[in-house]
Amino acid sequence: MFKGTPELISERREEIIKACEKLYQTMSFKEISLKEIGKATSFSRPTIYNYFQTKEEIFLALYEREYDLWNQELEDILTKHETLTAHELADLIARSLMHRTQLLKLLSMNNYDMEANSRLELLTSFKKAYGKSLKNIMQLLEKFCPDMTLEEIQKAVYVFFPFMFGLHPYAFATDRQRTAMKAADVRFTYLSVYELVYTCLTILLGKK
């Protein structure tokens, strides 16, 4: 990795991540290349290799940043409230994910390829952010759902996190997908991120 001041390394990495983020708003993961990312930065493409060796590493860094932002919101819920009912807790967590569209979009991707093509140190850094979100959700349940046993909390967490991988496709169906569903005569109720998360959590917390 490039040997420079911490400030320069941080600035360059952030510029690369933001370039990737901007492209991801209009292009798919498959369409985005290091060449395209390089065009969107203020320096040459070879310079990117001083910070990231693959596009998967750049996406993983973006992914990590999204988890960090969500963790801040979860920690705010934990520290700013003394008591919450299960419905209130479900409401706040659902609202926190309403604003994390990019995190949900990244969750819907093939994580195996992204992680397989990233160096171990970067994968470990990402896993720390992911692990922190697991811990934050567990702490929220322990604090605000005292009637739940540790086993019940663990089961709820390990249902909720896999559930999040499918949130984006369900909440953000494209016009083409909707047309195909209608043509296939699939009767389907489209729900928002908030509605899906709130419903899932109230069921998991036994408060249907």
C-alpha cells in the first residue's frame, strides 16, 4: 500500500470511494471497472493501485463506510433512550434503515465475490464494522427487551441480518420487474423498507 502521510492516504482513499459511490448510483457492479473509477478521480488510474488492488476492495470499503454510518444511528438509539417498548424499538430501527438505501443495495450483491477478491486486512476491517452492527442490535434487544432470553436474542439477530440481504430487491422493484410480475399473474404487495423492517422486527420480538 502507498507510503504517504495518514492525511494523504485518507484523502485519496475517500476520493476513490466517493468516485465508486457516484458511479454506483447509475451503473451496476458489473459495469463499473477500475478504469471507470479512475476517470472519476483527480489522479491517474495506476495511482488507485497504491490504495486498492481490485474494484471489489473499493466496494468493500464503501460497504464498510455504510455499516459505520448505520452503527452511529444504532448507537444513538442505545444512548438516547432509557426505555422503549418493542414496537418503539422496531420503529426506530426501521427508520434507521430507511436512510441506508446504499447499504441495503450493497447487501443484495454477491458478497462472496467481493470478499474473495479483497485482501485479508481490508476484509478484516470490514468485518469489524459488520460485527459492530451485530453487537449494537444485540445490545438494543438486551436493553429494551428484558423479557427476551439470550438465546431468543441471538436467534432474532441471526434471522434479522440474513433478512436484510433481501430487503433492497423487495423494497425497490424496478418497473421491468413489476411488469413481469403482473404478466406472470403474481399477486404481490409492494412494501417500503420501513414497512418490511418494522413487520419483521415486531414478529421476531413476539409483538405481532
